[in-house]
Amino acid sequence: MIFDKIKVIKADITTLSVDAIVNAANKTLLGGGGVDGAIHRAAGPELLAECRTLGGCETGEAKITRGYRLPAKYVIHTVGPVYHDRPSDPVKLSGCYRNSMDIAREHNLKSIAFSAISCGVYGYPIDRASRIAVETVFDWLSENSDYEIEVYFVCFNDDVYDALTRNVAVFCEKA
């Protein structure tokens, strides 16, 4: 069952022992504030050095690096949209999740942990962003039912946790 593969947890994403954590990065991939800065600090300077070789990343796309000093083996960097209530915003946000899941499959990863992409300084409304995140991951898991992977939505506060938990429950009822 799909809902058995998805967990919503409240934790520090930099402490998780999973195959990959997903970094809500900026287009340069060279570190920043929020979760991006925390991941870069925890991973050490080697992460920044590898990110410099990637040439940045477009909104909605994703790229992978090693995890270095993190417990996670890899970091998947994705750039969410800055929220402006444009028709392209949900498409780009969905792309972040879909492309990250595609990379996980390409690298035969068995566990992935997502931060709340675009929900911090990028200003995406938490309820809308969590619905897009959950719907995209559910759809991806349905389309890739032959692939075994555990998906964690990692929350930084109660509002994000509540929104993701609500949306997971809604999609579980539909499954």
C-alpha cells in the first residue's frame, strides 16, 4: 500500500540516516539560509565544493551530490518556486518532488526525506504546498509501484506537520 511508504515526522533533517535528504536550495546550489544553510553546515565544505561543479539548478529541477558529513548518503538539491500565485507555481513545485523521486530511483535509493520545499522564505502557503507535495509523491508512487522506497516528509514546525498529516490522511483515504 502506498500510505505504508509515507511518513510525516518532526525532526532535524540533517540528523536522519536515510539514503537521501532533499535540500530546498536556491538556484546557485551554493548554500543559503534556512534548511539549505543547515544542510551545508552539517555536510561540511566538501558539499559546497561539489555543488560548485554542478552549474546551479533551475526551479523545479533537481541534482544530486554526496552527503559527506551527514548521516544521509546523498543530498538531492531542488529549487522550489518563490510564491507569486502564478499558474506555473504549482507545476514547478510538483516538479521538485517528481524530479527528486526520479533521481532517487535512478540511484536505486530506498529512502528519501523531503524538507518543506518553498514553505520558508519562498512564501508558498503551507496548506497548498503540502497538498502538492503529498499528491505528487502519491502519484509518483502509484506510477512506480514496482519500486520500493520509504518517503519521509520532515517538518520544521507544527503548522507544516499538521498540514502534511492532514493531506497524507486525505490521500490515504483515496488510495
